[in-house]
Amino acid sequence: KFLAVLAAALLAVSTPALAAATRPTTPAKLHRVVLPTDVRPDRYDIRIAPDAEKLTFTGHVDIQLTVVRPTARIVLNAADLTFAKASLSGQSAAPRIVLDDQVQSAAFVFPKALAPGRYTLSIDYAGKIYQQASGLFALDYETAEGAKRRALFTQFENSDARRFAPMWDEPGVKAVFSLAVEAPDGQMAVSNMPAADS
């Protein structure tokens, strides 16, 4: 069952249990890195399938983007994500993916420079569900009857969206987002924006 919404629900939760959990990997000398401006995103279409029990998820994103100046590299923010494959519309060769954990980025490198224009970058990837408020995270609770349940939330404030999907995770880089979530039957997905379908 899929729920398509315009943006992911945002929730910042801080509890003793969450605070005690292991934090995501952050390089000790991580400095603010501004991505190159030769490519800009216009729209993200993200689809995720979370596995709450295993604390993992798989994702697919189609990023409609504009190449402003010729470049052979499209560089996005990405942290704690693994990549299965990527492709770019109009290009026969798949890009080489170069990860930089120090600056939390993924570069999609092409054999020759891309001409200015509009493209769609499609990426299959996977990530972690954290147990503290970062990216996509889990919060366990008990019902009034004492049954154990697990809820998933998102926390994208200041450099956490890159743990959910590869993207330009910078406040000054705006784009339109749509999100489809694969939720098990009997479970509900909630968003801070109207649902396009359910």
C-alpha cells in the first residue's frame, strides 16, 4: 500500500531513551560543505519501503535537475546510505559513484561533461532507521493494553535529510518534493502535507 504526499512528516523528539542511543556516524572534522552550483535540483520523487523490525529501508529517488554549466559530476549530500545503481536520462553509460564520508557526499561521475539542460537522475539506495532523532528513526512504545509497538518518524533539521535520501541538503537549495511510502496493511502513514493518494 502506498501513500504519496508532498513532504515527509517532520518530528523532533528528545527522550532519555533516545538520547542514550548511539548517534549516527559523523566525521570528527566535518565542516560545512557547500555543494557545487553547476547543477540544481527542481523536483524529488522519493519512494521508500521501511523495514521497522530490521531498522533498515530501501529507497528510490528520481531527481529532476538542471545542469546550469557543463560538468561531468553531479554531487549530492549523502550520509550512511548505500547505493545499488544510478542512471541519468539521455545517458547510455551509468555514472561511477564516488562516496566521501568525510564531507558526507556522493558524486555521480560521467565519462564526459553533461551539456546544460534538464535531466532526471534516478537512484536506487538503502539506509538505516536510527533509534534517536536523526533522518528516519524509530520510537518504541506500549499501548494502553501493554502491547509493544514501533512508530517511525523523520527528523530532517540541519543535515539529517541526507540520511533519508541523497539530495542537496542545504537550506538555500529549494525544490519540490513528493514522497511515496510503502506501509504494511493496517498501519497508517501520516504527513504534514495533504495526501495525493492512499
